[in-house]
Amino acid sequence: MFLSENIRKYREKAGISQTQLAKVVGVDQSAICKMEKGLFIPTVVLVDEIAHTLNVTIDELMHGEST
């Protein structure tokens, strides 16, 4: 899976809206939307903040669930 798909998947699994995630990590809701569409690649710092907020590891967010 791609980072964009994983952001959406784990956000939905956590029951968090794009707006809520954006507010917690300090970006605009449109940035989350663009990330989930693969139109915007977040910085490493932002990936870390998103992973922490969604209670997953950076590896899970980048590559999906480990097998």
C-alpha cells in the first residue's frame, strides 16, 4: 500500500475525520485530503505526528500492517 492509502485507512480505523487529524497535527484539512489522494507528500516530521496521532508506527503508516 501507499502512504496516501495508509493515512486514510488508519485515520478511518481510528474514527478520526480529516478535519480532526489536521487540527491535531497542525495543518489545513485540505493538506490531509491531498495527502490521502497522493497529491502532497508530508515531511518526515509530519508523518511522525500523523502516526503518533493515529496510534500506529511510522513503518505501519509507510508500508501497511506487518505480516
